[in-house]
Amino acid sequence: QRPIAPAEFDAIDTEARRGRADISEGVRSFKVRAEAAVREQKYWDAADLLDQGLAQYPAWAQGHYNLGLICEELGLYDIAIDEMGKYLKLVPKSENARAIQDKIYLWQGKLKPS
């Protein structure tokens, strides 16, 4: 599996922010540090930082999207599905909604039956 490209994090920035207030400086701090962790392929650190940012601002669509990508990288498909689902609820008319939903279907196929 290829590492996450940091540019993927910003690919939906404009789309996710339509109709939403800008994130606070505190949440932005988590975003910037998570991006740095991704560049260093420290995905657990990045996931933790995004989780902290989302705790402060649960309506942060880009945070959910980015955490979904990281969880995919970590093989945490159940969490990736949940995070991308939250993104789609926040930005239902996203231009990439179909691609994200298809990705969710693929991840569902990777879950082990309980």
C-alpha cells in the first residue's frame, strides 16, 4: 500500500469548508502537526492529533476525511468507514462523494466477520 500523500489532505479543503466556519487556531495546530506526522509516515501520531482536533471541533469535515485516510493506512477499516461516513454527512454534496462511498464499500469488504 502506498503512503498517504500530504496533498491528499488538502484535496477536499475547499469542498469541506463550503458553508462552514474556518477552524480555530487550536484545531489548525492539530491539523498542521498531523500533516507533518503524515510526511514522516508517523500515522499513529497523525491519527491521535486529528482525533484531538475533532474532539474540539466535531463538525470539522476535513478532519474526518483525513482521519479516514490515515485509518485506512493503519488497516483500521471500521474507523475509516465511520470517519468517511461523518465526512459525507457534513458535506453530502461533495464532488467526491461517489468516490468516497465506493471506498467505504471496499473497506467494508475488508472487515472480518464478527
